[in-house]
Amino acid sequence: MSKEKENLNIHQKLLKIADMAGVLQKNKAGFNYKYVTEEEIQAKITAGMQKYGVRLRCR
């Protein structure tokens, strides 16, 4: 991991990940709603999490 990535705190890393994800466009419709699929969200967020070494744990 580069020095820049190591020196970021968790809040800074989350902001960088949000910047990488950008604006998600609604790509699915159903029940009179348009929405972004879970797969699209996960793909964008996972790439940023891997780049900045952030892991989420669910219990």
C-alpha cells in the first residue's frame, strides 16, 4: 500500500471511495420505481474498498 493510502484515516478513505463510486445511475425499474441494483452498488464500492484497504464485517 502506498504512503498516501497508509496515512489516510477511515473518514478520508470513505470519502475517497465515495468519489470513486461517483454518481450511480438508476438502471432498473419495477413496481413503478426506478432504482440502482445492488450489484451495481457493490461493484463500485468494492473496487474502492479494495484500493484503500477497507473491510466491512457483518455479524
